[in-house]
Amino acid sequence: MANKVRIRLWSVNVNNLNYVVSQIVDIAKKTGVDVRGPVPLPTKKMLIPTLVPPHGEGTKVYEKWEMRIHKRIVDVSADERVMRQLMRVRVPDDVYIEIEVLR
């Protein structure tokens, strides 16, 4: 892979994330370029404990809220046809994409 494109994707909804990643990999395989990935990165967990409102004088009771951020990396050869098709991929609102061209 001479020139390649690194695509970073992250989302709180793992199903939407996997759907977009599978579309990217399918496009790369149909055009016949080298593709590496998807590489799953560690899931980031954000925990937020909050007090339950009517606690009064008794024991303190907490609710724990959790948000998980799932991440994937896909490396694709930098090809003009592939990049044009990647720009047409429909991405849900909760999936974020970062594209970086590597030398």
C-alpha cells in the first residue's frame, strides 16, 4: 500500500457503526483495492453517578448512567474511484467519521 487513507469511525450505537464499516469494506473490495480492517479499538465507557432526588435523611441512593463509545479504524488504498464512492455513503447522525491521507 503506497498511499493510503485511514478512516476512523466512532459512535455510541454499535449497530450503526458496524453498518457503515461494512459498507466501506464492501466498496473497497468491489473496486479491488487493498483494505485492512476494520480494527476495533477499545470501547470507552463514561460512567456518571447521580443522586436519586427524594433521598431525604436516609441513605444516599445513586443511579449510574453509562455511555459507551465504540471505535473502528479502516485502512484503504488511496484510489480516486474508491474515494468518490466513499463520499456517497449514507452515514447516520450518530456515527462520526474522520478521514486522513497517509503517505
